[in-house]
Amino acid sequence: MQKKYRLRDRADFSRVYRHGRSFANHQLVVYVFHRPQVERFRVGVSASKKIGNAVVRNRVRRLIKEIVRHQGEKVVDHVDIIFIVRKGAVGLSYDQLAKSVHHVMRKGSLFK
């Protein structure tokens, strides 16, 4: 995922949590905040220590970012998106996690 599509600042995360809407399934929670100032979409991933050690957390983060990168042309513009990883996502394969990400994004109307 390119740097311009990453959501990294604490203030940006706080804004999305405060003013955004959330959608969830058993593996993920997604917060969405519409911002006209953003060119396309920006994505952030949050994984707490509850789901595992650093290796596990970083692996899930990388997988989610890769899945969103592959679906980038389908995602609506002008939104900030935060994925929060739940314990159910830890043992999933790439295909199962992709299906879960697609489901929660469709639930949040994030596709064009």
C-alpha cells in the first residue's frame, strides 16, 4: 500500500473513531469517516496485544493492507477507513480473511 493511502496520525485515528460509523463481523470492526479533502481513500489497521505477539499482529496487518490494495479500484473515494482486528481473524488463511474483509466492507457500503 502506498504511503499516501495510509492512515497513520493519532489525530486522524481519533477523528475517525469520534465521527465515523462502525460496521463489524466476527473477525473485524471497520470505522468509516467520509472526508472530501482526501483524494482517494486512506486505510489504517489496529491490532491490540490481546490478539497475539508482534509477529501475529504484524502478519494480520500486512494481510489486511494487501487485501485492500488488491480491491483498491473498487473502494469509494474520499473516505478514511480503520480496520480493528479481533481474535477471530488470527488463525484465518489469506482467502478466509479476504472474504471477511470483503464482507465487512460491503456491509459498510465501501464499494463503488
